Amino acid sequence: EVQLVETGGGLIQPGGSLRLSCAASGFNVNSKYMNWVRQAPGKGLEWVSVIHSDGSTYYADSVKGRFTISRDNSKNTLYLQMNSLRAEDTAVYYCARQLTNSGWFDYWGQGTLVTVSS
Amino acid sequence: DIQMTQSPSTLSASVGDRVTITCRASQSIKSWLAWYQQKPGKGPKILIYKASSLESGVPSRFSGSGSGTEFTLTISSLQPDDFATYSCQQYNSYPFTFGRGTKLEIK
């Protein structure tokens, strides 16, 4: 059974850093495209970043240069390193699996809340 | 970026009703559209991909249609479990973008 479990969220001051983790089970993270998608309070979903099975990465303009997506194949875990955090980064962050060469997300985690506030 | 405009933002309906939610893209996305259902405190669940393909395990009362810039999600006969928020997503090009969601409420 496919499962995605996010951890690492919390309250952080503006300008701070945080690393989110997404532990996967039931498949290998390096065999699929793995994404981070966020949802600010009362807002719609916003795609943040993807790492393809070949290791290539892409980012939304709103996080480019501040966030880094990566994976650890030995731990079957996806990460999102978030630096220079801003109030507008406050959101629930979901990891989501994307089948190779498709565009939709077939499995999602339950999300982890990141709150950027002083 | 491709903008996705969803309507209505809120929809009140009763069990057994037929409901339709609309999603419009700011430019043609062919059939590269997905629909998701989301319940409070949970991640979204895929319902429809490629505009009209039903994900395995999703009840047949859900259907999708459209191509180009206009798409619809239809629930043929609402069940109690269907009251949730529904969102569309385009995957024609990066960055993938979503509609703002339609909250389906019990009338």
C-alpha cells in the first residue's frame, strides 16, 4: 500500500529555515516524480517543486532560490529545504506522487503545517 | 502561468442532486486536466485525470468532460460522502496550477 507521511512543520520566524520530510512506503521515491504542493489558509493549492526520477528538479517562481527539493533513496524519503522563509510561505505542505510522464498526482500525504511568524 | 478559474466557489446541494462544477483555463490545455476531492485535514484525492478518465476505485457517479479551455466535473447523484471541496489542476505545462476550489455543502 502506498503511503506518504510528512513531518517537520512548525512555527518559524521570518528569515528562518526549516526542512520538511516525506517518508514514502509501498514504492521507491526514485522511480516516480515526487512533488511538494502547498495550501495557504483559506486558499487554493499551489504547486511548489518536483524532482523527477532522473534527478532533475523544477520550482515555482515564488520559491526559486530559497527552497531545495531532494531525496534520499536509502531512506526512501523526500525532502524540502526551505530557507529565507517569509510570512507568505505559511501553508500546509503536502508531498504528492506523480506517475512518470503523467501530470496528475495519484497519492498525497496528510500534510504538515508551516507557520512563518514573529 | 496558466490561470485556472473555478466556479462556483461554494455550492449547496442535497443528497441525490446532480451537480456540476466548472473549470476554465486561461489558454488551451488540451485534455491535460485533473479533478481532486479534499476533505478537512486530509490531502487531496484524485478523481479524474486527462479530463474524463475515472481513477480506479472512484465511483461512477463522478464524471469529467471538456477540452481546450472549458471543463466540467459532474456528480450524478450526490451521496453523503461527497460533501467536500473539489479542485481542478492543469498539467499542460509547468508550473502546474490549480483552481481555487469549490466547497460542496449540504443544503
